[in-house]
Amino acid sequence: MRLKQGICHIEASLRALALLMLLPTVCHAGGFALNEYGARANAMGGAMIALADDASAVAYNPAGITQLLGTNIMVGATAIAPVADVRAGSGAKTTTQANIYTPPHAYLVQQLNDRVWLGLGMFTRFGVGTQYSTTWAGAANIYRAELTTYSFAPNIAIKLTDDLSFAFGPEAIYSEADLRKRAVASLPSDMRILVDGVGFGFQAALHYKLNDQWSAGFNYHSTQHHTDSGHVKYGGLTANQAHNQALSMEMDLPASYNFGIAYKPNEKWKLEADAVFTQWQDYKTLVYNFEDSNDAVSWKSWRNVWRFQLGGEYMATNWLALRAGFVWDQDPIRKGYEDYMLPTNDRKIYSTGFGIIDDNVTYDFSLMYLVNNDRSIDKNSGIVGATEITKSRAYMAGFSIGYKF
């Protein structure tokens, strides 16, 4: 009976995963990185690298899955609504459209024996979601940008000692992009790029329990080169002005180094502090290879940045966990390389949430509020003109359900 119930839960999780894969993702972290891999961690500002004690550890630190007994599954998503005010050149102020994006996550952890665990994960590490009206002043630069990615990460975790664990595994990232702009600023014309593809990399992780109170974690994601193929379509232009054609788009996704330390002063409290270093220097160019036209190169020259996150969890009762967190996240875009695709700057994230433990089932909820610093773009930056980006913010709500058997 217990096995039958477990199989039913796995089937339900796979059906939920199939539905979650249909949901779009969005950018709001440093550059276009995302860190929302589970509602419990979301509520704690993402501080889960050293704790790594639920199924979302497959994403945060797969070496930590050696703390989980038997079989553990988790599925969920985070709803994100970003918005910003932008005044470009002499045009009127415009507000980006507050679309709701929902990056999903799903995990399966299986203990194989006393020393070896298998972890499977699907989550989203990168994404862009920005949309303006088609008549705004910068429409010839961009009026809609969506980059959706899904990471598929199988990992093997091994207990090297009773306190030290190591994990390693490949990571495949499927990416698809939908970019739209006015082809000719003075005409009601469109240029739309649609591409998709798969890149490959790996991750490696460590988890170490210093004692019953302290633990530390590390997780590394490698650089990935992507060549996504598709086509470019034009609207509102004659065949002599432009024609539809095949296209490929090349870029390198950055490596990241994730460090965390956790402290459990007693049975009720769990506290963690993390530092995430993202190697955005890997993302040097975005290259467009047109079938019948000259290739185009968008130079990025981004800088490496840090993200610092603090989180805590308090067990108010044996079934209710209360959580809160704070994040300070650097923006990698250098002055002179600003992009309307990413109307962002250095940011802060305030988070809270709670979890309900019902025997073998857990329900986790999170709320987050992100606020970006204002940004000024000089006229000589090579885009529309002197620009002010203000009130850039995002509202987020997450939910995860987990089951142990």
C-alpha cells in the first residue's frame, strides 16, 4: 500500500511538471539570472546552500541531498510580476507591462544506499521578461523580450565521510527567445526573432557538517555556450526592404560560485548566510548570424558581481515554520552598455513565508518584494537617448509541495 501511494504521488508530480513546463519565465535577478528554485528557500532569501535539507537541494546544493532518507519529491512555481517606469529621449514616460511569469521547479531525490543518492531536477536559472507598448519611444530598440530557459540536472551525491558529501552531474539548459522591435522606427513595421536550442555544462558541489550546529556548502555551475537556431520574420515591409530568413543566435551563459554557512542554535531555529559570485565576464557578446544578411554583434562587456543573502526559519509549532530573508544583489551591466531588455540596477529583495508540515507532506508559501535602484542612461550610450528608469520593482509569490516516502 505504501509503495502504491508513492507511485501515485510520483505520477501526480510528473503530470504537474508537464503543466509547469508550459509556463513562461522572467528575469529579475542580477543580469538575467534567476534564483527562485523553491518556495521555502524563496521565503529565506534563497539561503539554502548550506542547509540543503529538502528536495530543492538538487538546485541549491546537490551534495546536501545525502541528508534525505528514502524518496523525496517536490514541485512548484513562483509567480513574478515585474514593472518599471522608463522615459527615453524626448518621449513620454512609459510603464512596462506588468505581465505575470511563473518559473517552475520539480525535483526527485532517491537514496540508493547508505552512501549514494540520486537527484533529478528541473528548474530555471536564467530568463528575461520585458514588454513595452509598440508605440513607446524605444520601440525601434525593443518592445518585447522573452528569454525562457529550463535546466535539467541529474546528480550523483556521495557521502565521502559521515560529515562530508560530494555531488557531480551534467546540466542541460534548454533556451528559447522571442525578441521583437520596430524594424523601421518611422514605420508601423516589426522585426521578430524566434530561436531555441540546448546547451550543456555541469555542476559540482560539497556539503560539510562541522557539528550538530554548523554546516557549510558550495555549489559550482559551469559556463555554457549556446547556439540557438530559428528565424527572423518581418512585418509591414516590402520584400525589397527585408525578407524572412533563417537565423542563429550565440551567447555564453556565465559560471557561478555559490557559498553558504548555516547555524542551528537549537531545535527551533535555522539561520544561513550565503554569497553567490556570478562570472558575467563570460557573457561577452550576443551574436546574430543571419542566413542572407550581414551578421550582427551586440557587445556586452558585463562585470562579475556578487549576491549576498540572509535567511532564517523558526519552528513556531511542530507543524508550522515561519521564515524571512533579505538579499542584496549587484547588477552586472556596465555604464555605456545599458539595454532596454533589462531596465534594472543594483537591487534589494525582502522575503517572508511559511511552511506547513502534514506528516510526509509539506506545503511551502513565499512572498517577495524586489526593488531596483533608479538608473540614468547617457545620450551617448548608443541607444535611444538620455533615459531615466525609475520605480523598477517586482512582486513575487511562490508555492511548493513536497512528499517523502
